[in-house]
Amino acid sequence: MIRHEMITDQELYALLRKGKILLGGNQPLKIYGSLQCRSGKRMKRKNRVFFKDEVEALALGYRPCGHCMKQAYMSWKNGFV
């Protein structure tokens, strides 16, 4: 997990280009989703975290976003994750 407030924009762009960041999350709410999610784009920088994959996010106790990851969210909600 990488906290957005701990890296510069240049470091973030480099990690995105290299494919080391695929998902974003909200640390206080423990929700993760795609980097294109409208809800995720509105969150404050201090609350944003990044993950390399879904396995990492789930291992850290985050749940899928109900907006951009509907299928994964429904599986999580029904206890199939």
C-alpha cells in the first residue's frame, strides 16, 4: 500500500507507467476501486492510498467499491470473497 500524501506526483506517475499501481483506495473508509472511479477521484489526497492489485487491498481489509466494481462488491457483500 502506498499513501498518496507520502509520494510526489512525479513518483506517482512513474509507478502508474510501470504498472505498479492498479487500484486506489480510501484509507478511512477501507474501500478500494479503479483509478477511473468518479467517487475515488473526489477523495482528499490525505485519504487516498494505492494498491498493486486486488489481492493486496483485500489482504489489508479493504472492500470493493460499489460504484466502479459492482460485481466484486456484490460478491464481497454476499460473503464470497
